[in-house]
Amino acid sequence: MKLYGYWRSGTSYRTRLGLALKGIEVEHIPVDLTTGAQKSPEYMADNPQGLVPTLVLDDGTAIAQSGAILEYLDEKFPARPLLPAGVKARAHVRQICQIVGCDIHPLNNLRILKHLKNEFDQPQSGVDDWAGRWIAEGFDAFEALLGADQGRGAFSFGGRPGMAECYLIPQIYSARRFNVDVARWPLILGVEEATLALPEVAAALPENQADAKPS
Amino acid sequence: MKLYGYWRSGTSYRTRLGLALKGIEVEHIPVDLTTGAQKSPEYMADNPQGLVPTLVLDDGTAIAQSGAILEYLDEKFPARPLLPAGVKARAHVRQICQIVGCDIHPLNNLRILKHLKNEFDQPQSGVDDWAGRWIAEGFDAFEALLGADQGRGAFSFGGRPGMAECYLIPQIYSARRFNVDVARWPLILGVEEATLALPEVAAALPENQADAKPS
């Protein structure tokens, strides 16, 4: 399988974490978002949104949208599951994933920030306030749900890393880039610390990708 | 089960469509977004994001995020499935759902539009341009994927209505509210026509909810 992505894209990072936690190796093909490579006709034939990531299966089938890719990987390769067993537990994990995947990340990606700057003439401070607001609203809810789950252990749910970490860890990375003071969410930071201590996640980190650039 | 929602909320409508297509009856409890009822301490105890919808199970378990609710309903009540069989088919349907669920709808909901007006001083035309842009980018991709699937029949996938319709139909309804000219997506409109012709969806329509107001 081939994963088309960009080193610093949150949804690419999210997908790489899922692969890493499941121990699945793929070929990584960089798509340079800074040059508009994601809008090339060749790439858009596989992903008509012109966004990353895209997973291309060995038979040529293209799957876009990181959430669909993670669910596919978990259904196709059941070992080391990203979702827990039990329908209520799965619903809970999907809910906390979607706090990030629907209500934080889509508001802060590159095409949105460009619109704020170019169409709404927002200075960087307006952009940071925007990004910081949605991160804070979402992380406040995520933190509350972590606090309400007494049995979760070191990770977001059920004592082991899974889909929730795939969503959460890249969003914390993104929050720091927007200069959000993440110290107000200690439970989230605890999950981050436990996840980043796992040796298998090193391969997923932005700075360890072939297309990474010095910051 | 109880579904807390708002008649005109796209994610509430999405969830009601899933219930209607599966033939599941629940108690509908209106949450009036125009009065801020979604931010009451009582409601936020079940949904710390203060957003709709929330499904409360008979044992009191609260599930928020419409995507998590739809997946829960499909796993808990397998009859009349919203997702097809087969991992690749499921990935495809989840992908097209997430075009709407991640890359259109979250950009256009009430809290976002208020930010554009109040913080960025955007006139209604700027708000309409914003909403219309993300709808168009997403619908262009959705339409392309419909066009590439020769075997789909009258609906988005596999000849029968399912999760894709739950996402798509409320988004078309929303697009019209933003004065988007939806005629440029004939395949999408064909899916809408086929879906709205199903007698079971009447119960899910915004105008048929107890809290609906005259437009």
C-alpha cells in the first residue's frame, strides 16, 4: 500500500500514527502542499478533493479521508485494534475522535487559514485567535471526557493507545504551532506523554518523515 | 433512547435520517439553539461540547457526535444497514460521508458563522461566499466520485440509501439556505430526489419536527 501525505499535515500524521500503532508498513509518498502538488490532475484522479492523505491499495483502489482510512485499516487488519470491543465503548472513542476530526482540525487547515488571510484580510493575530478558539473549545470537552472516565489508565480509553490517540496527538502538535498554551489541559498532556513514549510511534512523527524541513 | 437535537441543525437532521432509514424510533427532545439551551449545565453534563445532537441510551449513556451515533446505531441494530458489506465498500462510503462531515459542514455551522460576523466583521455576502466556497469544493469532489461509480444506481452507493444519504441530504438543504446554486451538481440532486421520495424519510425532515418554526 502507498500513503500519499505531507509531513506536517495533521491528517497525514493521524494516519501514520494508526499505521504505526497497528504495526503496518506502507510506502510513503510525499505530496508537497507548499507547491500545490495536491491539486495536480494525477493526484486528483485518486483524490478529487485535492487534499492529503490518500491510501492507495495494492489493487489501485484509492481511499481518502483519514477517518475512513483508519476504519479501513482496523477492519482489514484486525490485529492490534484501534477501536475497542463493545459497541458503547466504540461509540465513545469515535465521539472523542470526532471532537478533533470534525470540530477542531477542519477549521484550522491550510486552505482555511489562507481564506482568513486573503479574503478576510486577517492579521496573524486574528488567525491565531481563530485557531486557538476552536482548539480550546474542543480540548475543553476532550479534557472533560477524559476526567469523567475513571478507568481509562494512561491513554484516552481502555488502558491502551488507539484511534483517539491518532486524532489527539497531531492536534496537540498543531496547537503548539498556533502558540496555544496547552498547559491548561493536563489530562490531554498526560495522554500525549504516554503515547510519545511508545517506541513504535517514532516512525509517525512529522520530523522523522523524508519530506520534513527544518522548522 | 432519546435524541436531543434541533430541527434545522444539519447534524441533527443527519442523525434523524439514519434512524428513519433503519426504522428505529426514539424520543425526540428539542434543544433550542437560538436561546443557548445547548450550553446549559444540564445539557453539557451529557455533551460537554454544548452541541447537538446527543443520543442518550436507556441506561443513561450519552453519545455525541453524529458520526459516532450513526456508527453506533449500525453496530447495535444491524438490520437495514447504513454501511455496505465489504471493507473496501465501507471505506468508500465513509470517505464520501467525511467529505461532508469533515470538510463542509463544520465550516458552516452556527458558532462559525457568528465568529465571522462578530470577530471578523463580515457582511452577509462574505459569510455566503465562505459557506458557498466549502460547499462547492466538497460537492465538486462528491459529484466526481458519484460520476466515477457506474454501479451505484439511484443512490450514492450500492443501489440503496444509507450513510452517505444521511450526510448528503442535509448538506443540500443547508446549501440552499446559503443561496448556493445547486444545479451544477446533477448527480447529487438525483440522489436527493431518490432519497426524498422514500416515505420513511418524512419523519426526519426539518419541517416535520415538533420544534420547527415557519421560515
